[in-house]
Amino acid sequence: MIDYDTLPYESYPFYETHPAHLESIATLYGLSPAPSQNANILEIGSSSGGNIIPLAYRYPDSNFIGIDLSKKQIEKGLNFLKTLNLKNIELICEDFENVKLENKTFDYIIIHGVFSWILKEKQKALLKFSKEKLSPNGLLYISYNTFPGWYLKLEARDLLLYHLKDLKDKKEIIKKGRELINDFLTELSKSKSNKNLLSVFKDLKDMPDWYIFHEFLEVNNEPLYFKDFINLTKEHGFGYLADSDLSTEINSPTQILNLEFLIKLSSKKNKQEQYSDFLNNKLLRRSILTHKKLLEEREITIDKTKIPLHFIASNTTIKEEVKDLNKETPLSFNVEKRGTMTFKDPIAKATFVTLSSLYPEAISFNDLTKKIENVLKDTSMENIINRSKLEQILCDAFLCGAVSLSKTKPKCKKISTKKPIICPFVREEAKKGLRVTGFRNHYLVLDSFSRLLIELLDGTNSETDCYNKLKKSTVELYDEQKKRTKLSTLSNLEFSQFKKWYNLVTNEFSKSGLFIG
């Protein structure tokens, strides 16, 4: 109904596709993936490169190719690349079946937001292509919409398609589609006759046009059960390793309440995962696959002893006052987008007190051990030097999404200097749009003040310099509750108030790993 050149799908970075993240998962599962900092990486459905261009900048010794059918999106990505002078990335406008890659193979193949939107025969062709192009120890990432969760959305999709089927004009489709959503919301809010449709439309009403129409109005959007995906990929020589969002895996501590029940239903991991999808009404999977032969005749389990091979970081914040860590009193930590963790164990508490103080910087396992001992100030305690215990704490946290791991140390710093330096790539991103990409390949939305500030944070400007240079700027600001407040110019702001905003915004930049010095 609407193609990707007419209404482009916004190109975002996705942490779940990050090669360093995929590498760490595979390593913990006992595989030997290629080092992500020196790998060949292919993304099919790359759009304008929002996912792989930031990776190409941060991994100069890796080589990247992005393929997409949208000429408009590829041109947008190529125009941005001209400002960066990167030599390790290509963006190609072509169907994957026709692209000329010669004899190249890839250590990581990323297919995000494609699989569910192509016909079944095309899905098979995509898997065949991926099998041929995946290196011997390579990893294939595929995201796809899943049942049973998508049954709840299909009703809304069918209704929109039925109502708009005779329309051709893009603007008219968008207008009439939004009108239908709002009309049904009004009626359903009164009648309460279809709570499922009401819930879906409530979520949709504030979504951007491109999301609504590519998610709900594409001719092809075919969710499938996990079991059917597994059977299809097995036919093409792939084996299932894990979900890239480990917190949804059955062996994650977040799923521990269901595990006994799932084991009762089946002893096989893939069957347990399917039952888990029914329990959790799963909408989306982000599967990591590899060559089937690599997984044959071996138990697919996490090996916590691989944790020390990594640098460790954790975006956690302490919820309450830290008292005596040596005592087994509870201490809670907020985990970004994951909820709360509470520990009584001294080592666990000291671990996350340490990691939260360092973030976004990562630390080696051995250095973390030393810092924990220092925090507890009692190296005579037997459990402080219990390496296995610390490995288990970190492994559980990784499975919950509370810890990130990387074989190499990410090049980002906490804000610590009087004239901080934002990553040059981020400054270029800020010039072209409303969001920038953090070191974990996640995005940060900018307001006008943040965007102007990023341009100045190049290592030559102090807080006072920024205030003086931004005095005449017209900006929108947000308070601590993310509520927008409009100001005509920053000259209306006293320096003390500016300092408050400056600290608020730069702390957010720091948490996102935007600073390099």
C-alpha cells in the first residue's frame, strides 16, 4: 500500500544487534565467534544505516555492508557517510538475491525488521543466502513477529486494512487511518465492548505515521510461532542458540518462577521456549542462530567461567542510602528499563555499588574483584576471594539485562573534565537530527538545548563558555520529570539555573557514553 521510499521507516540503532553483545552471548554458550572488533558484518534491511553506521565508526577495524531496497534510505545514509569519511562501510541499494558480494562471507549477519514482512518463499531464499554467506563460526541475528502475542494486534491490522483497502493516496491513507483509530477509541472507551482493540489503539494513537503504516498496513506481515521458525531455519542448516534479549530466555533469573513448570512440560529447550511464549504472550523474538553442526551433540548451557574474559559495565543506580555493606541488610538498585534488583549478599551489593559508580565505563573482572575488596574493606572475608561466586552474580545479572559485557573495553568516559569532549561522531549525528547513538548502540532523543550543547562540547568549552555562547539561543528545555518548558532565549536564565540544566543534560550524556574525554 505504501512503499519505503514514499514513507521511510525511521532507521534506529538496536543494542540487541550489537556484534559485541552477540559475541559475548555466544562465548558464554561455549562457542568461538569472531572478535567483533575485527569482523565482517552484513546487515540486510539496513535502511539508511542508523544501526550499522555508528558501529562502523566505533569499530574501525571491522568491515560493514548494509543492503536495502529503498533508494531514498540508502541515499540518506550515503549522504551522512560523506561527512564521516569512513572507509570500512558500504551501503548498497539492491535485493539481497541480486547483490554482488563475490566470495565474501560474514562473521555476523543482522536481519532486523525484515523477516516477517516478506513472503514465505522469500524467507526461504533469505535463509539460503544467509547460510551461504555466514562464516564457519558466524552468528546470524533475525528478529520476527511472533504468535501468540501478535494475535492481539491482528484484529487492529485487519480492521485498518479493511477500512482503507480502496484508498491509494498516501496522505489520505494516513488521515483516514488516524481518524478510524480515534473514532474507535472514542466508541470503545464508552462501550468497553472490545478491551483488546481498545488497548492496541491506545498504544497506536501516539505512534508516528511510518510505524503505524509499516507495522499494520504492509501487504505482508506474517507473524509465526517460535516452533515454526525453528523448523524452518533447521531445514536450512541453522541451529538456535539464544534470544538476544537474554532476560526473556527460560534460563534467565527473570523467568525463574516459570522454569519448574516448563521443565515439567518438556525436557527440550526449544519446546520450553515455545511454552514460555504462550505463558508470556510473546510478540517479538530476536533469535541468534549459527550453523547447526556447531550445536550438535552438545548441551547448550551458559558457562559462567567465561565471564572473566569480558569487560563489565552496569547501568544501575542505588535506590537508598548505602550503609554497612558487610552486613546482610537488603540494598536495592534500579536497573534501566528492567525494574529493581535487591541484594543482601555483601559481594553482590559491593559489585553493583562499584559498577554503578563507574558507569558508563567498563572494568575487567580482575580489577572489579580488587575494587570489591576495597569497598568491603575486609579482605579477610572468605567470600570476597570466591571467584566462582562473583562469576555467578555477574552471569545472573547479564541474563537479566542488568550487566553488559564486551571482549574489548568500550572507548567512553564519565564526564570528569572542565572542558569535556563529546564523541565526534555524535556531534555529526546531532547536526542532522533529533537523536544520537550511545556506545551500546542505543539512541538518545535530544531537545534543542541538548543539540546545541553537543556542538559546543568539543574539548574547548567550559560550562561558563557554553553559557555565554548559548545566551542568545531559543531552546526548549525539560525538567526532571521530562515535562517541556519553553523559553524565548537562554538570556532569561540565570547562570545558576543554566548550571542546573547543564548538569542534568551532561549527566544524561555521560550515562549514554557520549563522552570520550
